[in-house]
Amino acid sequence: MTREEEIDEAVLFIRNLFAAVDKGSSIDSSEVDTMMERLVFIDGQLPELDLEYASRLSQFEKIVGHRWEWQYHPRMIMQGTFPLDELPDHVRDILKQKYYQDSCC
């Protein structure tokens, strides 16, 4: 499988998971872990996908990250404690406005 095909497969999985969450379907932790791994794998190549995830942080706030990538720390982001400088440029301003309103950094 080519990298492009792997990215396409990852995007399809992530979007299907987003759709399931939006419909109120329950998802298990392994599906969420797979989504996180695939978001990290894509690594900002599709900024719109990161923005979709960023807009749904509250749906994934119970995730306890075992890796440091920002996608694994929705609760820290929502609390305004995840380092802003470690958020990708394409989501930083949106997340800063929403969760870091009183932060100076």
C-alpha cells in the first residue's frame, strides 16, 4: 500500500468515526486509539481533518494520552494547560480562542 493509500484509508476511518460520534453512537477505546494514531500518522497534511477533530475535542475529553502529540490531550487543551507552542499552526488560533482565553502564552 502506498503512503497516499494509507492516508486515504486513515482519513476514511477518522471521518467514519466522527460521523458515528456525531450520531451519538458509542465507540470503544480501541477505535479512539486507532483514530489518534491515524491523526498523528497524517501529521497535519490535511489541516481540515485536524480542524474537524479540534471542533470535537469535548467528545474525546476522557482520553488519557500515552503519547505527547496534541491529539492525545484533549482534556489538557480544554483546560488550557497543553503548551500552545506545541499545537500546529492551523489549529492553534482556534483552540487558543476557545480554551486559552485568559492565557498570555
